[in-house]
Amino acid sequence: MVTDLVCGSNIDEMNAGASYNYKRQTYYFCGTSCKDEFTKAPVKFLKKRG
Ligand SMILES: [Zn+2]
């Protein structure tokens, strides 16, 4: 399981609605709307992570 950094949902990589590579890491999202939010401002969401 991974966390969708935009909405905070726990999702299964295999069932993710969208994924995005950023700085050599793949991030998974529940859908393209969350992915779009992330791609607009990745730093904003990465900062939130503990
Ligand atoms: Zn989401």
C-alpha cells in the first residue's frame, strides 16, 4: 500500500488510478485529478510527508 499524497488515501499500487515519476521515485494517486494537483506543485505535497 502507498499513500496518495494529495488526498491522503491509502491505495494499492496495482490499482492506482494514476502514477507519476518525480526525482526518480514513483508516486501513486487514486485518480488523475490528484495526479494533476501533484504535478502542479510536487514540493508542496512532499513537504507534508512526515
Ligand atoms: Zn487522491
